[in-house]
Amino acid sequence: MPDTTPTHESTPDEAAMRARLEDLATENEQLRASLNKDKTLKPFQIELIKLQRHLEAQHIPMIVLFEGRDASGKGGTIRRITRYMNEKRYRVVALGKPNETQKTQWYFQRYVEHFPSGGEVVLFDRSWYNRALVEPVFGFCTKREYRDFMKGVVGFEKDLVRQGTVLVKLYFSVDKETQATRFARRTHDPLRQWKLSEIDVQAQEYWNDFTEMKHRMLERTSTEAAPWTIIRSSNKPKARLNAMKVMLNAVDYADRDSDLDFRPDPQIVSPGKEELARMDEERDRLGRPTL
């Protein structure tokens, strides 16, 4: 006898619901994986709170610069660093294009307006080093403006440090293939599309120009008073953890947990001078550096 059991065909609404449930299951898996990765950060996030207390007690201002190519992981690292910090004692500064009035001012002026007072931490998501990297590559400043910046920034930072500000300069270094992969994800993920800018679209095309400006920046502005620290950020969880360690090692704060390993991973972190030497060696071997 033929099977006369009635079959039920999915309606468009039911199919959409099933697809949405599958998407939610995938998102939950990704969230769990992310939370598991972030567990390793917790002890160091506790240390960052201790660092804040120490800075406040000693009235010490601290500035942390986050530089690097687009999609190098700066924003995600800043979010992990500040997740549990006292909101009253830190600020994240991400300035847009200067307005017409600011263009007539001393270049550093609009950044100085956001500098910390004693006991505060200010994290710059891109900083005055826009003029050493993004602006000259994309033609947003003149050659003279670039030269004036490169002549003045070393003395500016030397005075800043001499007067008691803790200055940490982090450069997030990502390879070209990883950047392309992250851009592709931004293009297709509606939750990340807001991150994709016109500059991002051109970043791969101007890869070598950006590399050249990075080399010049490290060569001229990684000084004893204000050195650059390179964070290799193709692996985001490792980059975030090691950026925290660099920041914590910048201050001899009270009540440090002696059971924690504060040593940065040498595969992830390197001094600016070492990165410059590596780039010079690569240039000699290949004709140009690639990162």
C-alpha cells in the first residue's frame, strides 16, 4: 500500500526561522570560543586595575599609543584592556579628521587637549603618528608638514616623558594576507561593515608605501626616551595578551602578582630597533621590506 501519511512542506517563514536558529547556534559557538580565549586575559586585566590604582595614588599620567595598519587589531585590544578598568580614570581617544580651525593650529594641539592629568590613562586609537603614516601615504598632508612633524615629534615626546608622563608606543604589525582576510570579513559581515572605510579599501593597494613610511617612522622616532614596541597581531588573542604585558611592564606598580609571567612572548613582541633591523635585512635580501 502506498504511504498516505500527509507530508508537511516548510513555509518560507519556517525555513527562515530554521536558518536563523542555525545562525544563532553558530554565533553561540563563536562566542564560547571567544570567551575561552579571553579567560587567559583575566589575571592581567586584574593587574591593569592595580596599575590604575597605583597611577592614581602617585598622580602619574599615562599615555598609550595604538598604531598600525587598518585591521591590525588595535580596537579589539583596546576593548580588552579597558573592559574592567575604572571608567572614571581612563579615556579612549580616536580623533577624526581635523576641522578647518584645527588645520591652522599647531599640529599637536588637538591631541594635547586630550592628555591625561595625574592618575589618568589615555589610550589613543591612532595618534599624532597619523602624520607619519596615513597622511603622507594618502596625500592628506604636504611634504613640508610631514618633514616638520618628523623634526618636532622626538623633542615633543622627550619633553612629555621628562615631565613625568608614562608614554607607551605600540605598533600592531599584521601581514598582508591576514589584512586581506579581515577586510573580506568586514565586507560580508553586517555586524562589521561599519568598520570598512574608503581608506581600508585602498590599504592593500598602498601596502608598500605604508611599509616605507613605517620604516622611516621607526628609524627616526624610536628613541631611548620614547621607544616603539612592535606587536605581531596576526594572532589576535596573543597580541592582546602581550600588549597588556607591555603596558603593565611600563610601570613598577604596587601589589604585582608574583605568580604571573609578565615576560612578553618574543615571537609576538619586539623592540622597534629590532624591527627596523629586520626590515633592513629583508630589504637587502628581497629588495624591499614586506611588513
